[in-house]
Amino acid sequence: MLICLNAGDTIFTSIDFNPERDSTNWNGSLGIGLFNGLILFADDNSTSAPPNAEAHFMTVKNSGTYYVVVSTSASSIPAEATYLLNVTTFPAEQQANCTTYTSTDVAKTIPTTTSFITSTLSVPDNFIIADLDLSIQLTHNNMPDLDVQLQGPDGNVGGLFTDIGSNLVTMMDLDLDDETGITINSFAAVAGMKYIPESVYRLNWFDGGRSAGTWTLLIHDDLASNGGTLQNWSITLCAAPPASCPDGMSMSTITSTDFEDNNGGFTHNGTGDTWEYGAPIAEPLIGSYSGVNSWKTNLDGTYSASSVADLFSPSISIPNVAGPVYLQWHQRYQMDTAGSDRYSASIGAGAVTKTLYEFESAVMTNPVGNPSVTFQESTVWSRQLHEISEFKGQSVRVQYHLDSNATTNLGGVAIDDFQIMTCDEVIATPTNTPTATPTNTPTATPTATPTATPTATPTNTPTNTPTVTVTPSNTPTVTPNVTAGPTTIPVYLPLVVRGE
């Protein structure tokens, strides 16, 4: 069947090869295409556990007409064979406040030797990043030779993919986006689709960071005799809105510390506890978000093995204000896989707690190139902004927790610039009402002339009428993401048989 898709749409297809659940059972495959002339099939080749079924995802880079194909490699199938095909499309998410920045440092040769090249682009606009996507176009005679990474203005490095594709596919033209349907190493095809970066990497390691500065694409060619050309690349950055108050309300800060003058009253404890206050000096978490000092799990090294360590804010009373309450801080981390080590941030009042952030990625080290070089990956200094209005009228503490296993220990977590902000109604304050002051009325002054001529002419002075002006705080307008609901199409189709 044919289906029309817009750029960024995700298609989900599933097929049941025996919807009647009778004795007629057969095995087929399910394909989506075309992508640079290719149809990509999902096929587990299983016939041992009927009923057989397949499922397939793909997010398309370009608008156009695509195929959904049902096929089989079997030489014969039962005459009574049927199937039930379902096709669901999820429209592309429309994000607000997004800008694409394209590199001019391109048309760069990837040599036929083992090599390492870089390409840069400059972002002049300064804002907090809500989301980052990357587009890349290149050619190479042996695509699995390439290891590609992205470095942000903070100096942090995040992997994108290593050793993917096929030597039969020489052109790459794709987008990388954490919110798409499938990871980049799922198929050898690398043109015409939007992929999630390889499973051990995350583009959201750049979310919450600062946009302005130099961004660098790092390309390692880890095998000689094959080369290519980096033709183009770009990043799309979406701006995160600031904390804001409703109309008629103003924002105030009830507590704030940048940890420059002191430790902010924070305390820590636990088994193998390495939380320290001061200036971080160990790669890759060098420096603080602002100034010199912050809190980190070991200022000059890694966190401890088999540790359970917590950093606590002092107790903070949240007033019972009319508007929302926000908690904000900045963090940066380098962790082992979430299955081994854990980092989380939470807020609590008595027995009630709320998890605000939790690390969910793979190990943040990346061996690339030939000879292999291990990059120490990390997040940016990321702004964390959370509404905590449910804690109005209570005393709260914020907890930053890290625990580790006995093996790999990395840079850990750093915390800086902590504050809690509230919104409350603006109280109108009338201006002072001036009192009318009449001018002096002169008395009659006789002259040498026998007839006195009085000149007293009073001047009327009107009373000023006061004007009361209420000035609401500026409230930035945030355009919400609007995503149309998925469309599901159940389709019964004749069988397409692919011969031997």
C-alpha cells in the first residue's frame, strides 16, 4: 500500500499472519520504503511459535509517498492464508522557538588514511536549550569506518554513532533526534530517515545548556583505504522558556545561593560519601556554572565504589502564595550506566517526596578512532527548572543522591546556582494625592493717587486627580507544542509473494 507522510512523521506498522487463530499459519515480513531506493524489512524468520507477527517503526526525514509492503520468501504458502495489517502514523511534533544553524566549514575531505577531522559552526544567539537535533550529509566508501561525535560550547563531548551502516551504502543523509522512532544502528540504510543516536548516546546531554558559542563535529575514520567527504551538517536548537508568573503576579526569590561565599548551608552524609564543596578540578567536570565554587562528588577525582551518598539543602519554608512555585538549579554529570550507578534529585516535606530528575543513560565514556582514544563524555551545565507548587505552606529539603557499584567510577555530579522562586499577586499602591495650593492674593496697595486701585485677582488652581497604575510582571508567552493524535488504519490486503 502507499501512504503519504510529512517530514518528521513517524509510521508504526504491525501485522498478524493468522488473525483467525485457526490451523492456517505462515510467516512473512513487513517492509517500509523507499529510502534512497531501499525497502527496509522487519522479519524474525520464526515459524515455530504460531501465530507469527511483525512490527516496524520509522521516522521519515522528507515529505513524500512511502510504501508499506507485505512479503514472504517462502516457496509456497497455504491457499487460505490471510493477514491483518495495521498502520498508524504519528504526525511530526511541532516545537516552538526553534532555529537551525548550518555549518559553513564543510566540503571537507575524509582522508583514505586512518584520520580525524573536525568541522565547526557558530551559534550567535544566547538562550537555554530545550531540545537539540542534528542533520548530517556525507559520503564514504565504507560507512562502518566512521565514529562521529558532537562537542558543545561547554567543552562536553557526546557520541552520535560508531561503526554503523554498510560498505554497500556510500551516502549518508539523515537527521538525529532523541524523539524519533528507531535507533541509527537498526538498519544499514542511512539516508532518508530520522534516527535516534546509537543506543549508548543521548542528544539530551546538551538540553538545559547555553546555546551561544562554537559547536564542533568530530569525525574519526578508523580504517585506512577508504575515504569520503563531509558535505553538510547543521543543528536545530529550540529555546526553553524561563520561569514565569501569570498576569497580575510578580516573581520573588525566597532563597538563592551561587555557593561563592559559602556552601549555602547544604549538608551531606552516607557510605563512601565524597560530596565536597569548592572548585571542581577533575576532567571532564572542571569548573562551576558560575564563579568558582560548587558542590561535587569529589572535587579532584571520581566518586567512590560501592557508595550511597546524599547532599541535602537546608530546610526551606515555602510561603502559601497565590501563584506557582519554582525550584531551579544547574547540574553537570558523568556517570556509569544507569543499571550500575544511579543519580537522582528529589524534594520532600515530611514523608512526602517527589522525584525531579533521574539519570537513565549508558556509560558516559566513548572509545573511538584507530588507535582507539577514549573520550570522557559529560552533560553540559544544564538548567533544571521544576514547579513545586504542591509544597506551598510547607518546609522542604532538596536531596541529591548518588549510589554506585564496585566497578566503574566516573566524574560524578556537580551542583551549582540553587534557588526557589514564587509568584504572588501584585498589590496596587496608589500614588500620593497632591494638595491644591492657591497662589498668594495681594492686598490693595494705595498709591499717591487719591483713589486706591485694588489689584487682588485670585488664581484658581485645580485639584490634581490621582491615577492608580497596576503594572503586572512581564510574562513571556510560551507557545505549547501541539501534536495531532495518531491515525490508525486497519487494512486487509492481498498477499505479495516474493519468489525464491
